Amino acid sequence: MIKSLIPEQTLRRIPLYHQILSDLEQRGEEFVSSAQLAYFFRY
């Protein structure tokens, strides 16, 4: 098996990014800041 260069935690966040960005797009948002993403992820 080949080890990925991308950390597993990063790969696990991809579906969450997709969901959040899709929701924002449906609301008509064109831009999102890293601070907004951090809020959605509760960092």
C-alpha cells in the first residue's frame, strides 16, 4: 500500500469543506474568508 503525502486529518476535512462551501454558494456567497471557515470548523 502506498502512503499518502496528505495527512489523514486533512483528507477527513475535505467533505466538510465541500458541505460548507456548497451551503455558502446556495446562500449566494461568492467569497469566504479563512476566519469564516475556522468559525464553521470551530477552531
